[in-house]
Amino acid sequence: MREVDLRRIDLNLLVALEALLDEKSVTRAAHRLGMSQPAASRALGRLRALFSDALLVDGPGGYVLSSRAEEVRPVLRRILAGLGELLEANSFDPATATGRIRLLMPDLQAAALTPHLLARLAREAPSLDLDIVAPGTNGIEALEHGVADAMVALLDEAPAGIQRRGLYDEELVTLMRAHHPALAGKLTLDRFLALEHIVVSVTGVGPAPVDEVLARMGRTRRVKLRVPNFFAAVEIAARSDLIMTLPSSLARAAANMRRFVSLPPPLDLGSFTMSLAWHARQQDAPRHIWLRRAIVSAAKDMSSAIDVGS
């Protein structure tokens, strides 16, 4: 095995490597690192020499990771996370902290929770920046590999190594535009099913919770439209007779726009709990303890705002 002389390695190159592998673009990595594009190109050149590998290779539409880069990436995440905890020691001052926080959060929850989290960051950690990323199908894997700091999601259970706690409870409500013809009478189940519906679905496939409940009742509704995010659904619903059934925190926020009316759905959809999840290695890190408290406090702020507006 080749012995590596760590004295000749600039640890800043590892930070640059993380950005390059994440972004798969020299230009985007440079922006993330706060350096010029030529400087990022030089860093890539030094890294290629250090690893004796191209690391980023040409692919359809841009760079892709080499096989060596794919092997290095999870190890690099663990090393940088460990270095951060080492240098952080036992203290963390959010008032002077800098850097970025990366949270995995679905679009619906991000729209409701993020404004309250940003307000808390502005008060407590004004120099920290925030990245919100959709968890997709690999949210747990992202936590395991250190790609994200934490995740807000609907989690019934978590694998070994992943910690979680309940964050806030949600129920589903039905939203329609103000002056919708259906507001002329009571929203019965038959009238609900006779209307055309919008479903917010990241994947665009699979039944929504409403449809699962209806299937157990032997009933169906017409999903006229599926869209990938809440903002598209809101704008379409505001200009049509399509209706939506979505989490109450988000529906009330939309109703506050005065373009919508929020109603209880005419069937029992129950409630669900959104959870905050993180990797066990972050459990006792001062920075992460503060982050978890900030997210929990933001969720409480959100719930308080909903109660006041109800």
C-alpha cells in the first residue's frame, strides 16, 4: 500500500473536492466555494494529480463522476464531517457561525416550515445559509452518507443509525378558490367526488392518501391533474374549478392569500406526524444540537401562527 505524506496535502482541497463531486460542475463548485472559476479549475487539476484519476469525466450534458470518485465520495463525507466536529470542539456559537445547512424536506412542508426557520436563523444565526432539497427516494441514504444535515419527512420507522423525533402533527383539509360554485352548498362526499382534483406528487405516480382511503370505501375520485409542487397547484387552483386536499398548515397559508377557502374534507382522513431525522453520529455535535432545537422551535412557531389564524 502506498504511504501518503499528509504534510504535502492541502486540506482545503478536500473541501473543493466535495463541492466538485456534489455539483459536477467547475462553475457551480466555484460559486459554492466563493472562489473564481479558474481557481476551481486549478483545484481540480491538483486533485486529479493527487488521486491519479480524472475524478470528473465528460458525460451527456456535462461532467459525471469517475468510478474512483464514486468510491471516494462517501469516505470524503465522513472525513469532512469528522474534521468539522473535531474543530468545533465542545462549543458552538450560532451568532458567529458561518457556512451552509442542508436540509431534506418535501415541497409541501418546505413551503410551510421554511419561513419560520429562516426567521429563527435571522435572529440567532444570521451568517448561516440554508439549502432545502427534496428528499426524493434516497433521503435516509443521504443522511447516512453525510450529504444532508437533517430531514423533515413522514417517517413511520427509521433504520439503525438514524435518530428521529416527532416534529408536528398535520391533518388534511380541502382547498378551493374563493367564489367556487361548490361553496354554494355543503361539501358532501358525493359532491366532493363529483369535482375534479389536483394532486401534488413529486414522482407523478402512485395513489395519494385520499385515494387510498377512498379505495377502502370502494369509491374513487377524478384526479384531473398531477403537478410536482405546491406553488404550481396553488396557481392552477386559483384560476380553475379544480380543488386540492393537502396538509392543513399549507392550506391555511394559501387561504390567507384571500384567493382560497379551506374546508374539512367529507371523509375521515385521520392525521399524521411529520418527523425530524438525523444520523446518530450528529447526536452530540453542538452545531447539530442547536440546529435540531432551531427546527423544533420553528415548527412550534408555525403551529402557533396556524392557531392564531384559525
